[in-house]
Amino acid sequence: KESPIFANVIPDSLRHRIHIPPTRFSGKARLTPATIRTKAILEAGDGVLTLLARLNPNRELYEGDISIDRFPLSLYLPHDSLGNLSASIRFAGKHYNPTDSAMYASAELTVDTADYSGYRYTGIAIEANLNRGRVIGEITSTDPNLLTGLALSANLSEKKYTATLTGDIHVDLEALHFTTET
């Protein structure tokens, strides 16, 4: 039977692509007048996704870590070509509005392995820092079939976002299963 959450919240075009397998969720939160600390764990198949986070809403400070270990994306999106994902995300910052001149934030994503279309991607990393409306970051991959070194710079204001992405990508589309040799 279809979940009422799906029927009322998720559009038809997406609803038929998503499946919610047997999933276990556990978590805890500790609240003090100044800080909220959380730990949440999502388990499906042999995979685990763990979130550890801390928020100080009065000072608009936040930080957290997300650990993803062999999480089976294919169980949730069975009609796509996704497989397991092992990755980690770290984030921290102050203030919430990216155009606020006092906001700063940093984020790091490291993909240890990601299965897509029968290929296992490895060694992908994204780092970005936002400070006073200026973003500096990089995207790298040491995967032998997707060697990448990109630099990102951007400026964010209330009226306009501008971004520049420069660097090199060396990709073997056949090895990544995007094409076959003819």
C-alpha cells in the first residue's frame, strides 16, 4: 500500500520512481538554552548514514558531520542506475543567508565510492568556503577514468550571483559505461 506521505507530498512524476525499503531510523537530541546537539542514524540493507550536528540558534552557529557507509541508494531509487554510496560530509558556519556579509561557511564532501551504471567511482572531493559573499572551492577526482581538477570562485549578492569554474577534466566515457566503442 502506498504511503499517505507520498500521496500527499511528492508529485506524481517523482512518486513512482521512489521506493521506501525497510529502513531503521534512530536518533537523539540534547537541548540546552544555547545549543541543540543531534545524532541520527539511518540504516537500510547493509548501509548506514550517520549525522552528528550541533546548532546554536541564538548565535546562528552550526557544524556537523555526515558519514555514509555503503548506503544502498538503489533501494530508494530502483529505476535509476545508482548503487551503493560511501562518503563523508563536513560542514560548519555562521549565519544562514548566503548574501549576508557576515556569513561564513565551509563544506567538504569526500566520496570514497559511488556506484553508478555499473561503474564504481572513487576519490572524488568537493571543498567550498563562503566568506562575506565570496565563494572559493575546488572539485577534484583521482578516479583514473575521471581525473578532475576544477577551481570554483563565485560572488553572491542579493541582486546577482556570478560564478567561474576553471580547470581540467580527463574522462574515459567508455570505462564509465556512458558509451560503447563502435
